[in-house]
Amino acid sequence: MDRMVRLLLLLAFLLPIASGCAPHRLTEEQMLDPQECASCHARAVDEWEGSMHAYASKDPVFRALVAKGQEETDGGLGAICVTCHAPLAVQMGATDDGLNLDEVDDALQGVTCAACHMADSVDGLNNNQITLAQDGVMRGAWGDPRATDAHDSARAPHLDRGHRASSDMCGACHDVVLPNGLHLEQTYKEWSESVFATQPETQLSCGQCHMRGRDGFGSDEPGARERTLHDHSMPGMDVALNDFPRREQQRQEVQDLLDISLLAFLGARVGPGGLIFDYTLENVGSGHGFPSGAAHNRRVWVEFEAWSGDQLIYSSGLAGEEEAVLDLDDPDLWMMRDIIYGADGEEVKHAWEAVTMDKVQLSPGLTADPVDPAFVHSVTRSYQVLGTPDRVRAQVRMRPFGLDVVGPLVDGGYLEQSAVDAMPTFLLASTVKEWTAE
């Protein structure tokens, strides 16, 4: 009998190890390390490791912009960028300006598990106004978390994608207000004014689009209950530009999201000397403006071409893979982005130079009521084609960063050319429309 008791005790000790879960209480330092989380939450950490949250402070373009910004402002840029791109590194005093990120421990890089799941409160809707509580409690969406030896658990509405407060959690970093008061990034603000936030019948949180749910087990521990899990890949518009986990899968997830963002129509009518083609775009799949986020860096534009036989008789927006769209001599170019201006009213490229801004974007739906004038939020551009085309094609392209932004970073020694070479140009499948004379 004693032998049987000893065997059962041994099995009880070994089971957590066999399942890969931590058999002991995590220390405060261990709770900050995503690799410690992976011992019980392998699926979530694997998805996160290939996300832009994990990449946020490792992104070579981000680091290049921080280096240039700190240099051009004599350090005045401060922590405004890194406080969202590496929040734990700032909180733990590992960096205060982002210039020493090469020396920061990997556990503090990016937006980590602890940066979200230790969040005790959301105190403001921009610039990472989040209070982290290092109290041994990991917070999540479930109201009945399973007890674990590794840490205490609690439910937090701001981590439940079915609750509006979860969008507040996202907005705390995905809206950025500069020290001069310019509301530079407005993703949360755009969502908060949209039909996805204001009307119950169409309400969707950030997580319900960017963290799709599926049934499964949130922990690898024995006895874990089946739940609705949240995908931690969190695709948006940005992608990894150098070697990084799940890089190709990340790009495909971004492509899949872009492919359902816009609705497009192409029509023709007779005009003086030829045909006029009306190309209409409507933002139907984004719960915010399109493009959004750091939209002063993004380049979204329309490619339009008209052919007569084998001859191209009209084009707009045709940029080569290595050609900056803004370098095109094209008076008809339709581009969507934020345009930022300096104190002298002239256009500038970088956030630290910006004082005012114009937004050229496709707005999200503002109402579900078809009799409300705000129901129609599509935008149409017309292209006059002289001559007799027999086929026309229109489509939308997107680059996360304009080549006119990243190219000078290479010239200034802040960025490697390989990062620019890896910058993708996405084609949005739902926007490809063709017209033929037949």
C-alpha cells in the first residue's frame, strides 16, 4: 500500500511536467517572460511570437525611425514611441528612449503577454495609459478561470473581446497624441464613431476582427476546460521585414484581412472624346478608417489602366515594385493616407515634425439606417479615357510603409536595404474590377 501511495504522489508531481506546464509558482520576473507562459499556453504564445505585437520593438523600420527621431529632436522624442512598442521595457526601466533596444532582455521586447494580461486598468485612450499590476495575477476574459499553481487568475472586461472595454484596451496604444496636441493616430477614435461601436445590432470590438475566436483549450494543463479561444496572431497592415517566426503565415493573414476590407464598383459612361470610368470604393470590412494607424507612413492607392488592343492608352497609379508612388508624375493619382504638415505649413514625413494633418481615407460605416444620409459613405473617382478602349482594369494596392519613407532611412544609415527590399506591395482582391467593350 505504501508503494502505491508513493507511486500516486510521484504521478501527481510528474503530470504537470509531462504536460509542459510550470509545476511551481512563477516568480515576479518569470511572469514577465513569454517563454514562461509558453509552458502552459503553447498555442497562444506560438501565435503571438509571429505577431506584430512580438515584433513591435524589433522592427528595423521602427528602430530606424526612433534613431532618426531622437537625433533630429536632440532626444526630445523621449519615450512616446517605445512606451507602446516595448511597454514592459519602459516600465522596468530597461529603456527610456528606445535607443538601447539591442541591449534589452528579450523578455521585455515588444508587446508581451504580461503587457496585456497584467493590465489592471485602462486610464486613458491614447499613449499607453494602462496601469500594470505586478500582483501575481494574470487577467483574462473568462469569469471562471481554472486555478493553477503558476499564478492567480482573474477576469478583466478590458481583456474580453465580447466587451466594449476590450476596445478601450486596444485604443490605449492604437491612438497616439503628440505632445503638441496633434491626434496623430486615430484608429480607436475612428472605431468609436463607427457603426461597430455606436449601434448594438452591428457592434464589434477590435478583438472580434483582429483576434478571431475558436473552440479549444486555453491551457495544456490536465483537466483544462474547453473554451472560446482568441487568436493571438492579431493581423493588421504591418508585416515582418526580416527573419521572424511564422513570417509567411503572417503575410497571408494580413492579405486575408485586406481582401475583405473594401467593396469596389467600376462603371462606364460616355464623355467628351471618349469614355469616363467611375471607380467607387466603400470601406465595408474595417471597423475604422482605411488606411488607419500610422497612416502618414502607409501608401494605399488605385491602379487604373485602359487598353486598346495591345496598346496602353491611359494609366494612373502604375508604380513599379521598387518605385515610390509619390514619385509618380500623375495628376490623376488617387491615394489614401494621412498627410502631415510642419509648423510652416509644408508637408513633412515624420511624426516628430507634424503640427497639423489632413486625413484622406475611406471612412467606416457610421449608421445601419439606410434612410440616414450618413449611410452612404462610398467614394468615387472618375477617369476620362480618350480614344476607344476595349478593356479597363482598376484595383487597389497597399504598402505598409511608403518607399519614400524607408528609402531615406537607408540613405541616412539608419536602415539596411534588405528591409526596404522586403517591403510588400499588397493587392486587395475585392477591389479588382475589369470592364470590356463586349
